[in-house]
Amino acid sequence: MSAIHHLNLPLSEDTVRTLRAGDLVYLDGEIIVTAGLPTHQRLTGTITGQWELPFALDGAAFFHLGSYISEQSDGNITIEYINPTTSTRFNDLMPTLIAHFNLRLIGGKGGLDHRSVEAMQKTGCAYLSFLGGGAPLHSAAIKRVIDVGWSDLVSHFRLLKLEVAGLGPLTVGIDAHGASL
């Protein structure tokens, strides 16, 4: 029987390991989002010293969510929407990112392959499946933009740190024990 979890970020490994495939999750706190392959490549490059990380990712909730940003003349940024993108595009890079940054939650659409599942089991990370086409639902949870990394990239590919409240329902698609929907 599936459970419903209302979680405050960041999460401990022990908390993530209580989640089971099929559970529903609502999130409050800070998340990191991007939809870009170039962003994932830069993140990998931060590990080898090729790029500087714009903000800490250790233990983060990292989601494959595209965004549309409005930038005002006063420098303020508004997120018009967030919407999930397909995670499997990042299969080759995610095991390294999960392990290096000790990510607690990752997510998007479509899941990840066995290499990522193995990394998730080792680090205590779960994959959350987002409702495809759920931009209005997901966007309503955004409370504010905390930080923007790599502003030289198109808005969809930038690394964003957002504060959310009630982001969900999200389904635990892959749990930290390797069970996958």
C-alpha cells in the first residue's frame, strides 16, 4: 500500500530510505532545476575543475525541469513555469552526479537506467516522477527564485535554485532500495 509523504527539504539519507516505489510525495524547501544537457556537462566539468559550481549541490533535490524565465529591467527574475523533461537523456551523466554531489532526490519524466539506480542505492537517493504536462500544477508551488547559475545559457538550461511549497503530488518512481515502477 502506498504512503503519502509531506517532506521538508533538505532530506537525510535515512528519510529518503523510508520512501518506497509508488509512494506519493509533496515537497517544501529548496530544489535545483535544469533541463539542459549542456548544464549536466558543466556539472560534470565542475568535478574535474573545468567549471566553477555556481552554488552548492551537496545533498540536493535535483530535478529535470525546464523553466521559462522573465527578467525585469531591475534585475528581478520571475519563473513563468516549470515543466518536467525526460530524464533518460541524462543517463550517461547522472550516476557520476548522484555519487559526487550525494544527491538525495532526482526526478523528471521517464526514469533513469540501471547505472543511476545503482548509484542511488549506494548514496540513498530516490527518483520522483513528475506529471508530464503538469506545468500549471508544478509552477504554482514556486515561492521564489533563490539563485540562478550559468546565466550565459538559455533560460531552459540555466541552473536554478527555487523555493517551493507543496510541490506535488510526485510519485516515487525509483526508491533508494532499487525498486522501480
